[in-house]
Amino acid sequence: MAVFQSKHAELSFYVEGAFKSFKNGRYATEDAEELKVLESLPDAQRVEEPKEPKAEAKPAAKPKAARKTSAK
């Protein structure tokens, strides 16, 4: 998925006659036609989204033993 960012919160553009717009300065798409138009816009820059790390098997945490009260 390609993500674009703009300094304008509501930047709008047309793709094959269809009206498209950024929301809060961001726009995400996988459509090839939209990508061509977005890459040609001077006010839009492609940004890299942080990839979600794969779930790694972490060792299970040992349960903590309940504290014992002193026997005074």
C-alpha cells in the first residue's frame, strides 16, 4: 500500500474523471492509475509506512509468586 502525505489537509485531484481527496493530509492507495497521478502532484510526497513487525514468539513470562506476609 502506498501512502502519500501533503502539507494541505484537504488536497483534491481527479483520476479518470473521479474526484479524490486527501483526508487530514494523508492518502493511501494501491490503484496504479491513482499512483501515477499522485506521483505527478508537486504537493504530495510518498511516505513509507512503518511495517508491522511479525509476531515473534516471546518466552512466556513467569507468573510472580504472591508475597507472603510476615508471621510475627
